[in-house]
Amino acid sequence: MTAKSLDGLLILSDRKELYARELDRLGIPVAIAVTIPEFLERLSATSFRGLVLDIQKVMRSPRSERDRLFRASEPYPILRAKVDRSGQGVLFLDDLDCFLHNCGTFCPQRKRCTVRYPVKLNVLIAHEDDPDMREARKANILNISSSGCFVFTLDEYSQCRFVRLKVLEFPDPSPILALVRWTRAWGEPGVLPGMGLVFMELSPGQLAGIEAVCQPGTGFEQDDPDDGEVMPLQARA
């Protein structure tokens, strides 16, 4: 069996021409899949440097397909995006420079590198199927970035793929849909119980809220979101 060749970016979107035009300026070869099954088939045949996921397309897809997508995408650098309101442009929901840097250093076994900021925020958490958050539970966010956060909670979310959260301190406290990347139960030695979340989409007010609480010089790098170990930025060479 021959090894898979390393290619450019793999994009999931049904707006092929729009994404092709937007990403052509990056000078990186791209392949575009319009369905999740096609996306997974391409991913199994070629080792792409990074993945671009149209969040609107993802959220319209069946839950079973979304689960397969997130499992297969786990090791890769991911750039979340969506078509803007005019329908003529693409909005990137993650830092493009950081994404391209990660693509340049990507190998399937690499650890993700995410800069998080320590905070103490009050948050309400509800399951995905509770859009009105009628059964929301109280919790706290202890670190955050524009891509996700760590929620300290004693409640059990290991069977949840998505949750909704409302951050009370944000100027826009509307619910945020988030992917549950990992959970940790109470009672494990030396670690706090809770879960690591990836934000699926943020409003301008929610982004402003994150920027307001992220104090310069306090960020730390979270090497692997599955173990929760962190290292201060100033400790790195």
C-alpha cells in the first residue's frame, strides 16, 4: 500500500465557487466537498494540511454525519467559516494566521496549540435539545479564547455532543452553541471536573465580551485539550 500524499486544504461547503475564490488568494491548493460523505471519502484518500468547515453547512447536516465529521477531523487544524449575510463573501470565525501556521507544521500526531486566558465567568449550560435553556444548570468558565473555553461543573455531560451556554457577563448573553470536545468527572486526582468546549459561532457582542475579559500577558498555551495540562507562555522557549 502506498502512503497518502500530502495536499492542501479540504473544504466542506455547498458554495464551491465562493470558497474557491476566497481561498485562492492564500496560494494553497484546495479541494471542496459538498457533502459530509464526500468530505470523509476525500479525507481518507489524501492527507490534507488543514480543514475548512462551513458551520452553516455542518449544522444543517444530520447529527450522525456531524458526529462522523468531528471524529475524523479531530487531529487536523480546523478553520471555521460561514457565508456572510450578502451571500457574496466568506467570514472566518478563527484566526487565519494561526490556522495557516498550524497547517504548515501539521502532522497527524501533532498536539493542538490554543492560547487561553484565565477568567472567572458565570455561565448557564443546557443540552443541545433545550434551545430555550429551560433546564439550564449553573457553572463557571475558568479559561477562554475566541475558539472555546473550559467550563468548571460537577454535572455530567459525557454523553453530550453539543451544549448551549449563556455567559452572564457578556454584552450579548444569547445562547452559544458549542461542541463538547472532552469531559472530566469529579474525583480524578489533581484535576478539576468539567468540560472543554469549542464555540460553533459567536456574535460580535460575544466576541467583544471575550476580548474584554482576556487580559494581555495572562494567556497560556493549552497543548492538548484532552488532558487539560497547560504551560504559561513565558515558560516556553
